Amino acid sequence: MDPDRQGAEFACGIRALPYHTNVNASATATTIIRGEYPALTGVCLRGEVGRPVRPSILNEGFLMKLSTWFAAGLVATVAMAATAVVAQQDPIATRKELMKANGRNAGVIVKMVKGEEAFDANKVKTAFDQWDETATKFPSLFPDSSKDGDTRALPAVWSERAKFDAAIAKFKKDVDDNRAQAMSGADGLKVALAAVGKNCSDCHETFRKAQ
């Protein structure tokens, strides 16, 4: 017997069946999985008849997982695209929601600093993550078309755009630079909040209408 055929197997992952000689040399994993060779369903094949075939991961289980991964990725992509479209369609509403989130998280952190709530590293992380998100998204949320409407943004946002962008960049840098200190404990959080919070007051003074 040809030593290449003796004891050879078609294998996929942990599945294995004895070598078959009645499979057409042109058969591929696709035709096998579709059931044209029922005896080999779930077994991957690609090669010449009479020679061992290298193992492959293209079995039914893998293809099912691949389909699931693809579907999940497609859903995530569509969701992100939809979010981006909404932000572009109504940037005023989007930046308002971000500012509200900023305020909610700031309120939680201030309570910790005052001793009204126990230090909670998870809540601190949530706050800094959200502030970083705001700093990342903000520069693109002030197109010229959003100057008017239900907004407290002052004309200086657009007339002094370089200064505004620099203020947002500084806010992001201070959030990133003070994150570790804020996570270290109550004392570190006090110092970090002072550094990050100054950005808010400075930016609001220059670029936001007073209530």
C-alpha cells in the first residue's frame, strides 16, 4: 500500500475519519459541507486523491462560528454608523447629552471628594472614561450649521476655533494625565478633580452662555 495512504486521515479540529478513495479530486470543503459527500460531512478536504490531506479548520462548527462573528461585527458596524449619522444630523442634541453625562459624573466625584460617599474606583473609572469620550467627540460636534438653535455655545466657539480646539485638547490631556492619580484613592482623587475641573470652568467662561 502506498505509504502516503496508509493510516492517513482527513481531519478538521478534533474530527477525523479514515482516508476515502471515492472522493473526486476536485471536491472542496464547500461541496463536502453542502452534503455532496454525506459520509464526510463536517470533514474538510482539499487535495489529490491518494494522498493525505492537510488538516483544515473549515468544518461546519467553524463556519457557524464565522457566520456568528460576521453577523455580530455587522450589527456593531451598523450601530456605530447610525450613531455617527445621528450626531451629524443633530450635533446640538449630541453635545448636550455629553455635557449632561459630564455633569452627572462630576456630581458623583464631588460627593466622594467631600466625603459624602465612599471612594469607589469603579465609579471614578466610569467618570474618567466618560470625560475622555466627551473630549474625543466634542471637536466634531460644532459644525457651522449648529451655530443657531437651542444651544448655549457662544459665537467664540467658531470665531476662535483654534483656541476652542486647544481647550478641548487640554481637557483630554488632563483627564488622561490624572486618571491614575484619581484611581489611587480619595486623596489622589481630590488633586485630580481640581486639575480636570479647572478645564471645565475655564472653557465655560469663554465659550458658553451663562444661564
